[in-house]
Amino acid sequence: MAYGIKVSQTGHDVKTCDDKDLVFSSDWNTFKIKQSGIVYCENIPCGNYDIGVFMPGEKEVIIDHNLGYVPVLLAYADYGDGRFIINELNGLKDEYDGFKVKISSKQIFFLFENWSSTLTKNAVAHYFIFEELS
């Protein structure tokens, strides 16, 4: 008996339909999650003015993955305001915050930006490292 996950299109029995009638099958050569995790960043400093230009406060968190190669990565940040940020550093003073992630063959670098002019903030990043496709 084969094991896996299959999802069929509406109106097709997932147990008997052809692959062309599937929406997803774990047998297909798709990205599989190799590692995942959560990173907490507390007390991101508020921004301030530097030579008349508002600059956001920043805080970096670095974690090790030690895979020995640069994998495919998806990460997003949650500042608790109902919006999720994926690789966006173009914040807006007192409205939108920024988040950027970079990855090397050994580490993941999370950069959190706080575009508030008055409040420190906390954020949570969720990340997923995918296996390479064969």
C-alpha cells in the first residue's frame, strides 16, 4: 500500500481519479520542508531622524542551519498588527514596518525594522527551508 497525500479536483474521487484530475499529490516532485522554525525578536528600537531623514530602528537575529549549501528559504514576519511581511524593507514612518531575510550556506540572517518614531516593538518570524528538488 502506498502512502502519501492526494487532493482531487471538485467532482473527482481522490481514490480513483487520474493524476490529471488531482490538485496535489505528495508523489509529485514539489518542494518538501526540510526545516522550519520560529524566531522571536524583542525590543526592536524605534526609528529616529539622521540628517533630516527618518531612519527605522533595526535589530538582527542570526540562527544556524548548518546545511553546507544555500537552500531555498521562505520567511515572513508578524509584528502583531494583522499584516505579514515577506522581504520588505520599504516601511513607512509610523505605519509600516520592514523585514528582510538573507541566507548563507550556514546561517539565516533576519533583519527586523521598526518604523515607529515613538515605540519599541516585538516581532516573530516564521521560516521554512525546503529540500532541493531532484
